[in-house]
Amino acid sequence: MLTLLLLGLSAWGFSRLAAESTQGSLTSGEARLAASQVLNLVMFGFSLIAALGTAFLAGPTLSGETESGIALAVLARPIRRSAFLLGMWLGLVAFGSGFVVLAGLAQCLVVRWTVDYWPPHPAAALALLAGETIVLLTLAVLLSTVVSPMASGVVTVGLFGATWVAGVVGGVGAALGNDGIARVGTVSRILLPTDGLWRGAMHALQDPVALAQFGSEMQGFPFLSDAPLAGAYLAWAAPWVAMVWALTAISFLRKDL
């Protein structure tokens, strides 16, 4: 329901933006830049819905199968706990990633229909949003093996929000030329790769011509990204997920069922 509501509200908002552009209130460059900003804002809404959904779904899923005895019954067979955990994790990954990709694609189609704007790299943006969901989901599963399901969801969403805020603070610091403040965003993106993946997705959704035209004026704006995601960062995000999953498997192996 939240997804449909967000799609409906965004369609209305983009239609109003198209009307302003038609009436001459906005230049074509301003309209495309505004479309990029609003699209990134709506995509952040979908990202937040996915974060809430995966964070509060991962914990109850694992604990529910453990407390109901399903996990014990399955693990009585010659099945390793790590294989059981991997199957559950893959199912959650498919659900969370599928939601983000389908919702994001629907939003891109809405933008195309209302303001005739199509992102330059939609596939890359949706893949990065799916990666962000996988990072959060993996963290939530790890936390659910050591704390209660509700606590794991709250902590996961809290870390997601804190990392995003730290990224905004870092962007403001970079715009002001303050290396100390800018380093806050850099460190937060290394510790939890969600904000870095999100900023890479934003850059893939933006109109590069409009961004180049107004880039100096919009530097530090939280829903614009002035640089693409570096390959080295992707090379870090993948091992990060693998390391957290390995910690999850170790914790689950020691968990008393």
C-alpha cells in the first residue's frame, strides 16, 4: 500500500512539474534537474520502505522458524546449519531485491510518462539499490542471531538512518571544503556501505547535462550525487556482505535451537 501511495503521489507531483515546464516557469535544464532531484527523493522513499521491510522481516523469519521447531526438524536431517541459513537468506534477498527493482522500474516509467525523462543508467541504479537492500538484510539477519527480532530491526533501521545522515554531513563538509567533516561521510560509508551504494544509484538516475549546468550551485544537496560510484567501493561492498554473512553463520552455528 505504501508503494502504491508513493507511486500515486509521485505521479501527481511529476505531472505538476510538467505543467510548470509547459507554462514556461522552468527552463528545460531546470525541469530536468528538478526531475532528477524528485526522482532521487522518491527512490529514497522506496529505499526506506525496503529497509524497514527487510529489517523487520529478517529477524522474525529466522526466529520464527527457530522457535516454531521448523529449523530443528529440518536440521535433524543431514543438512548443515549454514546451508539452512543460506537458503533462508537467499529467499529474503530475492524478496527484498525484487521489490526494489520492480518499484524502481515502475517509478522510472511514471517519470517517463509524466515528464518525458528517462534516467541515463536505470539498470545500474536499480542494481545498486538492490545491493543496498542486500547489505541491510544481511546485517539484520546477523543481529537477529544475537538479539531479539524487534531489537535487530530497530538497530538495523537506526544504523541505516545514521549512515545516511553522516553521508549528508560529509557532503556538506565537502561543499564547504572542510576535510574533517567530509571524512565523517567517508568513514560511515566504509563501515556500512548503504549510503555509498545509494549515492551511486542517485548518480545513475541524474541527468548529467543538467547536473553539469547547475553542479556548483547544488553541491552538497542530499538528493544529488556529483560523482559516480568507484569500482573500488563495489570491490569493498561485496566482501563486506560476505564477511557479515560469515559472522552470521558462525553465530547461528553456536545458537541453541
